[in-house]
Amino acid sequence: MGEVGEVGEVGDAGRGEERARRWRLVLGDAGGAGIGAGLGEGDARVDAALAALYEREEGHTAGLGASAPRVARWLGDIRECFPAEVVRVMQRDAIERLGLARMLLEPETLEAVEPDVRLAATLLELARVMPERARESARAVVRRVVEDLERRLGRRTRSVVGGALDRAARGRRPRRAADIDWDRTIRANLRNYVPERGTVVPARLVGYGRRRRAVERDVVLCVDQSGSMATSVVYAGLFASVLATMRALRTSLVVFDTAVADLTGRLGDPVETLFGTQLGGGTDIGRALAYCRRLITRPSGTVLILISDLHDGGPRDETPRHVAALTAAGVQVIVLLALSDDGAPSYDRDHAAALAALGVPAFACTPGAFPDLMAAALEGRDLTPWTHPA
């Protein structure tokens, strides 16, 4: 029993030391001074990295300073000391608390960051003031973000949207007997089997999917590039570039603030697409929709996706007027308040209510759900399940 007791005492002591160590790291240098726990070399690096970011608000002198090399060292330290998801949170906090955005103009800093979507959005906001020597480093960071998104979202988007186009093609009513897919027609009508006649009465004929030698549907993404939509712009640019690779779709990307820019010609390179945006301006949704209307040549075969929080600096009646004209012509209009993992942002509820009255509800969508939303739209399915109360 004595030996077991001694082992238990050692274990309790070890756990006590671990608790003291953790409290020392949580409270920082000043707050944890009375705990009496020492820090090893690794813990000292963790403590210094945390202090540089978080102790400044408590009136201490810690901080990152204005030295790009020092910021780069700090970024390197947190990448070595913390898991990637924590690193991204700390980078975001540093941008908000310590003005790290200014330091992102330095190549040394950019080479040390952990790329993520919000960081890419920040770099796009800074692109206009970024010196040439930092621009290539910024492009490299954004490209790493785009490549990661492409791996996670690109293949699934092509698969889901391609499947929707195949189903839509098969769903067309065939006009000639040679166009009827009898196997699928029989399976689709098994419930109409008439026993006394020994046959199936086909209430719906299913045709063969046509080979896509020409564009079958048009997709127009109309994206608000005001500062509040930054992460949505990154995802929208990526999805537009992916959809542009599908030969059965003709994809256009229009971004706007108080002016309108057509980035369709850049969709072959999603990084070039994103650097064609100019985040942070005002908003004139009506002007953007007026431009999109000029792009549409076959309304009944077009899906227009407006991505905006609807905070409109243009004439208030223009957006509902254009949306009403688009839907009356047969265009399927979808309004996304956000295309991000952050949930619905602050948005203009009056504008959203006006659009809902036209049969076009506004709702937020996550990047992971966007391929399924596109598939539902291309198949002409009811989108009510995608909406939620405003």
C-alpha cells in the first residue's frame, strides 16, 4: 500500500505542477508571477508569443512593434508552437488588435503567415496599396489558399453540378421514339403498372441525355465587393473559376461597388480573378444588375446569383425593379447574403423583404453547401428548403 501511496503522491504532484504551468501560461508574466511555476524553453516561447498579442490590452508593454523581421519571427514562432487552426485565430486577432495588416505589406511577413480565406481577403483589400516587392509574395499566399479550396471544393462542385446537368438533360420530354430511354422510362413509371393488361402505362417519358456539344445553361455571379463581403468574394471567385471549366455552362463573374467590373475574362486563373477585385468600396446593386441584364441572352436558361448583404448606396428602388424584370423574363434569381462559413451577416432587412415579395428570398449559404444549391437551381427544384427566417 505504501508503494502505491507514494506513486499516487508523485502523480498528484505532477498533476499539480501541470495545472500551475497552464495557469502561468493563461495569466501571463504579470498575472501569473505569484504562481511559482517555472517555464522551460518551449513554454517560454509560447508565453512570449501569447504576451506579444494579448497582454497589450492589459496595459503591459508587450506588442509586435513595427519591425517586419520581428513580426515575421513572431509568425514563425506561433506556427511552431500552436496547431494550424489556432495559428489562424491568432493571425486574425493580430490583424484586428495590433495593425498586422500594415506588416502584411512586407515580403518577410508574408512568407511566414499561415494562409487562410480571411487572410487572403485581407491581402486583396491591401492589393491597391501594396508595394511591388510584396505583391508576388501576396500572390503566392493567395494561390496557396486557392489551391486548398480547389482541393476541398472544386472536385465536388464539378461532380454535383455535372450530375444535375445530366439529370436535367434526361428529364426533357423526348419528341421522337428514338430519343426515349426505355429503361429509365419503365423504372420511372413502375407505379403505373396495370396487371390486367400486363404493361406499364408511361405517364412520363425519360429521354437520353444529349451530348453537350454546346452550352446548355448560363450562370451569372454578381458579387458585392464591399469590405463586409470580403470572404464571400474569395469563395465566389473560386466557384466562378470552377464553374467556368464546365463546358455545359457559360459562366460570367461580375463584381461591383459603386462601379461594375466584368472579370469573366480572368476566370481561367482564379488568383488573377481575385486580384481583379477591389475590396472595400461602396455599393450600387442596381447598376450591377443593369449590367448583368445586358449579358443575358436566353433568360429561361439562366441562373443569376446575387451575392450581397443588400446594404445599397444606390437608388433604393432600382434593385427590386431589376429583379422583377429578370424574374418576369424567366431568369432564376438567387440572392445570397453571404457565401462563407460565418453565417448571415448584418444585412438590409427592408431590401430583403422587398425581394421576398417578388418571390426571391435572400439567405446565407456556406461554401460546402453551394454545389448542392447550384445543382438544385439548375434542375429547377424548389429552393424553399434553403431559406431560413430573416
